[in-house]
Amino acid sequence: MNIKDPESRLMRWRIQLAEYDYDIVHKSGVQNTNANVLSRIGSVGALEGPMEVVNDQVKKQILYEFHDSPLGGHRGMNKTYRAISSRYTWPKMRREIEEYVKQYKSCQTNKILTPRNKVPMQVTTTAECPFEKCYMDVVGPLPVTTQGHKYILTFQDDLSKYVVAVPIERQDTDMVARAFVERVVQYVASSTD
């Protein structure tokens, strides 16, 4: 067998089809009633520009092929319209495609909505002296330690980037307030004296 590219798709198909016993028989267009309507229209439309479609059944098939099928990829309205309009045309096509894509439930539930108005970035000021501006957060839940701690209270100074991490059992207000006063405020007060 003399083949330029033995790993090509055609070669893989040939190997796969070799398992079957079949005969290839040519059928003219009139006799070939099983042929896909879209494949015939597409081949004619490719030669003459976008093909005029008037049959509603063919429109449904086109919409399925360009949107719902695995090769269609559930593209959005604009991409689906551009792909279809390059090969087919019919009256009110854009509106029909838009309605078709909008009614497709899984596309609407999985649609990623990007915010249209982005808040502009704000430049914040850095503190001029230590502990003028501080940040605090609770991290967790984490795996429970042998002392029963499940969370970490974190505290950071904006200017010096000084960090205090305090393990705590719960993240309720009493526990956080007590840990903050006993372990952060007391420690910071003693270190600034």
C-alpha cells in the first residue's frame, strides 16, 4: 500500500471500514432519497452564493446543524447568524435565529453573563504610619487541630505588611472579638510602645 500519510484520517477510516464486507454503489440524485437535504443545498449554495431557503423543515434542520448539533457548538446568536448567513438566506432570518437561540433552554441556563458596566479601578492611599490602616479576615473552616482550632483570624497592617494569625475554634462574634483583643490589640500595643 503506497500512502503519503499513513496516519491520516482517510487511512484510519479505511482501516476501520476494512472490517466490513460492503459494496459501493452509485445512485443518481433522483434515486438517492436518503441523501441529506442540507448536503445538497450546501453544495449548490457554495457555488452560487447564499442559497434561498423557503421550506420550514429545511430551516429547522439548518438551525439544528448550526446551533444544536455537536458541530454547531451552541454558539451565541451572532456567531450562529454569521455561520448560517454565509451559506443560506431567507426572509427575517436574523429574527428567527435569535428566537431559536433564545428558546433553547440549556443555552440560556448555561449562559455566562458578563457585566456591561465595569466599575473603574480606584487608587487607594497607603497608610502613612504603622497601624493607621489594617485588614482583618477569618480563614476557614480548616481541618481541626489537636487543640480544637478550625479557623484562623488574620490581621495585617497596610504599611508594614505586619501579619498576625490567631487560631480560633469558632468564627462567631464573641470568639473573634476576644481573639482580636487578647492576641492582636494587646500584641500590637506592646510592640508599638
